[in-house]
Amino acid sequence: MTNETDQSEYQPRPMIDLLVSILIPSLILMKLSSDEKLGATNALILALAFPICWGIYELKTHKHRNYIALLGVFSVLLTGGIGLLKLDSQWLAVKEAAVPSVIGIGLLVAHKLGYPVIRKFLLNPKVFNIERIETELKSRNNWQKFERRLDNANYLFAGTFAFSAVMNYLLAKWIVKSDSGTTAFNEELGRMTLLSYPVIAIPSMIMTLCIIYFLWRTIRTLTGLTLEEIMITEDNPE
């Protein structure tokens, strides 16, 4: 019962995510990697410990998000492996592109198998009055048209991960040029991590918001409902 309550009351904490996964690791890598301080290896281990511990905490606390948290932990471990094993730095660019690529491909495969992620991810029944929307769509014979536009939204959503994959690869190739396992590699990795938020994460969020707006316009056009009628509110319960 406690787990169900905790999961249903889960609220995103973007500022904590930003602090633990990006800002603190970046500062450690850029400021503490010299031999006079922690050294390249110890700084890398300390920097990676923050997102790994946070991801494990998310895994244990919010099990309904386990795939996302697990993928995040796996991604950080790959980064650590490249640095600690002193692999060619080009593998960092490959890894940076591979993670969002896997997510995007997974979205397309799930869609083809009849599990459109966009429906669960964006059409949240706690936000949208799904029952009323479906009733209006069917009464106006617009259900099939809505399904086609939902398909388009799913492709657009997968496209945001394609964008992330390309930008991750280009950013890694542009910034990280030193041999892994060195102080210079750590500092470049820190800069890359810091820049990934304004260069990749923010544009991706904007694209996702545009997709949500596209869905809202689609629902409003095909159902004839107003925003107040579409959304779940205290005055308009499901």
C-alpha cells in the first residue's frame, strides 16, 4: 500500500536532478581532477558517484520509473568504464549517441507492437479527461483521425531522441579530444556534461512541449471541447 501511494504521489524534482546529475559532477571533473587535488581517477569516481547513487535511489523509491532510472545508471557506468579503462575517447561519442538512440528505437518498436508510449507518457489520465475525450471523438466519427495524429505524435516524440543522439555525438566529438584517464579528459567531460543541458536537454524539452501542444490542438479540434472540458480540474473531475 505504501509503495502504491508513493508512486502515485511522485513529483519530478528537476532542480535536484540538475544539481546531482549535471552541476556537481561537472564541477568535480573540472576543478578537482588535477594531480594536486583528487587526481583524474579519483575525481572521475567521485563525480560519477553522485548520478549513480541518485539513480539507484530513484530505482528503489519510484519503481514505476525503473526503466528510465536504470538506463541512466547504465549510461553513467559506461562513461565511467571508458574513463577508468582508458579506452579511446571516440567511444564516449558513440556511447553518448547510443543511449538516446536506444530509447528512440524502443519507442518505435513499442508503437509497432501496439504499445504507443506517447499515449501513456503524454495523455496522462490525471491531466486529461480521457473518458470524455474518447466519447466525443467516437460520437463525431473522428476516432480514426485521432489515432493517425497520435501516431504522428509518437514519431515526433521518437524524433526528439534522434535529435538528442545526433547532438550528443557532435558535442562529445567537439569537446572531448584528450585521452581518457587524464586530467584533460575529465575537464573536457565536465564541460560536455555542463553544456549538454542548454544545448540538448532544453531544446528537447521545448520539442516535447510542442508535441503536447500539437496533441491539445488535435483534441480540441476533433472533439470541439474547450480546454476546461479537456483537462481534469476540481470543477471538472473525471
